[in-house]
Amino acid sequence: MKKVLLLTAFAALNLTTMAAKKTVIDRIEPTDWYVGMKNPTVQLMVYGNGIRDVQSVTTDYPGVVIDSIVRLDSPNYLLLYLNLSGAQPGTMTLKFFKEERGKRREEKVPYQLKAREMSGDKRKGFTNADVLYMLMPDRFAQGAGHNPQVKGMRAYKEDRTQPSLRHGGDLNGIREHLDYFCDLGVTALWLTPVLENDSPDNEQGYSTYHGYATTNYYRVDPRFGTNADYRRLVDEAHAKGLKVVMDMIFNHSGFEHPWTLDPPTKDWLNLPEWLKESKGTSNPTGTSFLQTSYKLTPVVDPYASQVDLRETVEGWFVPTMPDLNQKNPHLMRYLIQNSKWWIETVGIDGIRMDTYPYAYADAMAQWMKELDEEYPHFNTVGETWVTEPAYTAAWQKDSKLSAHNSYLKTVMDFSFYDKINRAATEDTDGWFAGLNLLYNSFVYDYLYPNPSSVMAFIDNHDTDRFLKNGRDTLMLKQALALLFTVNRIPQLYYGTEILMNGTKEVTDGNVRKDFPGGFPGDQHNAFTREGRTKAEQQMFQWTSRLLHWRQGNDVVTKGSQTQFIPYKGVYVVARRLQAAAAPQYSQQAKTVLTVLNGTSKETVMEVKRYAEVIGSATRARDVLTGRYYDLSGNIGLKPRQSLVLEF
């Protein structure tokens, strides 16, 4: 096993032995821990050649008790379970003892216990008052002093001409453009995974630039920066009023993680028998390899067969991403601690969990329950990629549709994504086409325990961009007008505000293009008003106006919602907040009407039809243009026109 010392404190290792030998211990995870947690128990995973065979481990640090030592199947791991209920911050010393050929060896390892910056109940997560801006660090921007070839990483190269190789974006590049997000008007940043993905580029020109193949859960990928760079990004984002959401993956890891070639236990991975045939490569040659079916319905299907369920949750996502077995309690404890560690160490404001239903539901519920107990105001959104609202709603915390509580506060609204993209290609008729799809999706909001905690989006890194290969803004404006005003947590994909387009027809990289102006040598700089084209500036300005209007708008975030069946091609959604019913809210009683002409022809909004939400109001201002409309008569609408009327 390759020796890699990740803890700087390991430089102080004191080895006492009568025979000169190599250090037994490679690293300990977590790299440090925090006192004062509600759960005082911490699991330490010790990596080292033959470490399982130490006879004992002790510490005399006040308030620390070693509850148990767990010896795993592999000789190269050891688990220590410590109780820190009486401990104070400081550096404790762990002493590992081993008898070798009648001689006593002692290895002393310093381990830091830290004070928390704040109690868990003081950490605030993202809510429907936020707008999440999703971006890929490798494709967004490159910071000053970027190193294009980091020593010690497996073979890779940065080549911006290749959509599936690394392009060289990093955390400092994002940090250097924080003002752009403020100008745009988003309030939270969701970064695709930033942890180490130390997998080599393959012959087909593929790399793990996307970040979903973790090889070290406690280290930022050096090509993106350091743990300190990540902390600096979060701190400076907070100073500007921006939250940061961390992307995590519990379903699978990267093939080059030490767990793959040397699993701690026989059941650490699902279907570990394939590893015997793979001979250390991520290219399966035997028939024992089982890839997931990508079909998530068996997880909730009351009639599901065992073979279908097994293929979903135990099959590997791809050959390069081994499937983790969350039923192993030691593995799950490791993962639960890891998420807490990043909250405490970096100060993230939320978690987005990748491939949520592919992992074992009970184990994930345990994680969510513990996270909620420690951080009651924190938020986690799970990727639940099925376009039926009933499926998605079953995964939300306190759902009556499921026999088991997931404790997952926020779910992703793939129904909204699916319907808005289909509506973009259809004229709205009197029944099912066009914007009727959205109406019929919101009808099922009664299934959600909390519709305000559902994250909606029109595209992301795994889908075609909303504009596909075009740049027509009419339907894009309709999609965003609806996204930013309905009862949802909105997510905007990077570059949508400047008309970035692309499809996955050839490769995923075509929907993950570099943000123009983020890299040295870019001739086109969309970060500045002067650098944007006329069309880009118009779309940016339109989006920014709507986003800034949304900030702090109690009507949109706390108000009731009423929708009207599309009538003569016009879809209207009303948000209302009555001061008498909610005197604690700062804003005056207001109504917002989102009005969309879902046809390619001129039409009329028959105002009297909406009298129940308009009431006695006679005039309304369109947030998008500043123009005032007379509500005493019908309003003419141009093809695909969008209005956000406020009164």
C-alpha cells in the first residue's frame, strides 16, 4: 500500500522501537475532529501496513475514552471508536503498541481535537428564499497562479479543446468572480464535487473532471486547490451574502480509492467479487460485473422483483465507480462523519447528495436524521431523478407515501424540468399540451409534505441545456419567470443567463462548456457588461432584474399559490401574502401574477377570469419591464410573452 502522509502533524510521529522499521501508520481519517458535538462518539479509520495487528491503542488525554477497537478483514485498516464527551480542544496522543519477534514497538500519533466555531443549531441552510447557481469548478474559471500539472496525481492533462478532459478551472477562479454572482442576483453557489478524483485519463480521452469519482473524502482535489482555498472561498462568499452548497456522493467512490483494491471488509463494496477478475483495472472483463439499471422505480415499487431491486441499488454506476455498501455500519459511520466534518471545517451551508435513491434507503435516512439532530436548520437536497411527482414526494421528510421516513428535507423536481422542456416545443392547447404540462405537475403538490422545500430547475450538468442548440429567448424567459416565482427553491445552471447552449448528443462535455472569460486567452469575456454581446447582455440584465426583485420578497417565498388552468393559451400563477394573516412579514400585502402566453400567436388575457386574485386592484407593474398595465380591461399578449405583474 502506497504510503501517503496527509496529516501535517504526522511529521511529529515518534517511533520507539528496538529495531529500525518503517512507520506503520499512513493516515487517520477524519484528519481531526471537534469536541462539543451532540454525538460524542467519533470513529477513527487508521490506514497502515499491518495496522490491524497492533495489540492495543491507548491515550491519556483527559476526557477521551477509547470505547472499542475494531479489526477488519483487511490487515491494513483499524477502526477506533472514541468517546469525547468530557474532552476539551487540544492535541491528544494516540499510542499504538505491537509485539514483533518478542520486541515491543510503540508508535505515538498526535491527533487534534478542535473547538467548534458555533453550535449546530446556529448554522443556517439554504431555503426557498435562495436561488442556487450550479457550476462546475473545472469549467467555470481559472484563478491566478493555476498549476496546470500537479505533481503526484495520476496521468492527466488539461486540454480545453477536448470536452471530456480537464480544462483547468479551480476554486480560486470561482472566488475571483464572486462579484459576478452578486451582480446577477443569485444567493447560493452549488459546486459540483470538489474532492480529490485521482483517476488517470483513459485512452478514449475521458477524465473525472466532473468530480463524481472520489478517491479521498478529506482532501480537495489539488487541481482545484487546497482545503484552505475551499475555506477561503466559503468565507469570502459569506462576506458577500452568498451561501455555498457542497456536492457529495455516498452511493459510489472512485476506482482508485484505497478501498477498491484493498476493501476494509468483504462487504465494504457491493458485488466485490468482480474485483478479483478486474485485476486492479476499472475495465470489467468477467460476467460478474453488474452495472446499475439506472431504473429507480424498484426502490418504491410495492411489486418490485428482487432482481430488479438488486440491479438498481447494488449495480455499479459505471465500471470506474465502485458501489459502496451503506449497509455496512462502519462505512456509514465514516460517511456520516465526513459530512459533519466538512460542515465544521469549511462552513458549507448545504449539501446536494448525488444519486440519492441508488444507495440503501435506511442507511441514508440514518444519515439525514443524525444531520438534522446536529444541525436542525441545515438543508440537504437529494437527487431523485424520476419525473413523476408521486415518486419524488415519497422521498421527502415526513412523507405519508412511504413506510419509512427519509428525513430528507429537499428533493429535486425533475417533473418541473421535464415538463418545462417539453412545453418549450409545444403550443399550449385547451387540454394537455404546452404549459398544461406544468399546470398538471403542480396539481400534485398535495403529495409533498413541504412543497416549499422542493428544488426546481430547467437544466443542469446532466441534461441538455434548455436552449439546446439555439438562442431563442422567448421560451427561456417564460421558463425562468415561472421558475423564480412559483413555490419552489430555484436552481439556475451556470451560463443560462448569457444564453449558453448545447446538447449531450455527442458527449456530456457539450453541456459543460467553459464560461466565456473565465480562462487565460479567452477573447470573449461574459463576466463584464462590456465583454458580453448585445444578446447576452439583454438576457443577463433581464435575469438579474428578476433575481434582485426576488431577493427578500416575502410574497414569492412565503405567500400562498393559486394556479389557473391555461385558458386560451394563457397560464396564470398567483402568489399572495395577506398582511392580516401574516403581520410578522416585513413586506406590505401584495399579489404577484406570473402570466405566460404559451402559444406562438398573439392572444388576450381575459382579466375578469382572474378576479378572485386581482380583487379591487386596477393597475399592476410588470417586474420584467417596469411597464404598468390596466387591470380594468383585457391585456393583449404577444407570442410567448411573459409578464410578472405586481400589485
